[in-house]
Amino acid sequence: MERGEERGEMIKTLQRILEVLLPLFLFLAHPFSQVFSEEPGFRDLNWDYWAFKEIQFLREEGIISGYPDGTFKPENPITRAEFAKLILLYSQPRGGKFPKNPTFPDVPSNHWAFPYVEECAKSGLVSGYPDGTFRPENYITKAEMVKLIVLSRKLPENLYKKDAFLDCREGEWFYPYVQTALSFGILRVSDPGLTEGVFKEKGSNLREILGYNFFPNKAATRAQAAVLLYRLIFVP
């Protein structure tokens, strides 16, 4: 082989080596930058918390905020007023276009959640209780939360499959909303942090799964609200 050809082969060999090693060097350098960029924005949240990714995303987008002490308190229940604000996501209340008289007597115009509650009422997302009140400081239930999520995007009713959850049966007022959320991937049957499996013991270290419970009437937590809102954003 002549010197020129030998030199050409050496260059090609070096190029092949660089093609293999360069991605490796980039990979080795990348995790260190990731470690710092993924530090929790709230001091009571670690990266291994089940809803960390969703909470972190919503925080960076300015959709959610924490408490003055720098915490998020993910396991705290969320109120109806707080969720009315969250469900609007990027939408801004159109100030000055609200009714002269508040829709709900317990959410007057000087209430911090007034514009958000009125916007939700105007959009048909909330209608209040039979006595005409909204009860803003009541904790929102998981069923109520799913209903608002489905209605906020005007998702067409789409029954995932009959009786996906043991505690959500056809005929319950929240049934179509839960099933629609399942069909769009906003909610999942086996959904750690949101649903819980029901098992039957079958001898030593053996269990049979009987199904899953959603606990529709249980108060929703701040973490659960963040996860469902995150998924809602990415629904096509």
C-alpha cells in the first residue's frame, strides 16, 4: 500500500473511532448538568417523588406555585378555589367582563379567587351547589377534579370500558367523566399515586388482583391535581 493510501486509511480509522467515542464523551458529561437542572424547585420535593416531573414542569411554566416557606406540600388537599385557578392553565381571566353581581354569594368580588371562579362559571365548568353557593374553601374531590378537567378541554364522551374501577359504576354522576379521562390517557387504571389495587391473598406471598379503586369522593391532593393537569396539557 502506498504512503498516500495508508494515510487515507489512518484518517478513516480515526474518524470511525471519533464517531464512537464522541457520543460517549457527551453522554458522560451530560448527566452532571442534568443533576443540577433537575434539583427540586420546592424544598420538600425530591427527584424520586412520584409526581416530581409533573410538579416541576408546572412550576417552571408558572402554572403552580408553592408556599412562602419554599415548600409545595404535595400531599395537602386542594380546595375548589385553588383548582378553579389551576384549571385555567395558561388562560388569563378577562377582567371587567364579569357580572355586576357575583355568580356565587360566597365568592364576592374581593375574594382572591373571584376572577378564576367567575371565568369557570362563564365557561360552564362549574355550577355550584343546589343552594347557590360555590364553597371555595371546600376540598375538591377526585371525581369533581376529573369532571372539570374533561369539561375544560371539551373532550367528547368516550367510555374507556365498562366499570374500569371497582368503585366507579355506571349510573354514578361522575362515571362518564372518569371513563372519558381514561380513554384519553389523563387517568390510568393502574396509576400509582392516583389509584389503588384491590388484592386477594392466595397463600404465602401470593396475591390475586381483583381490580382497582379510584376513590372518587376522596379529597384530591395537590400532587394529584398537578399530575392530571400535566397530562391534560399533552392531550392532542
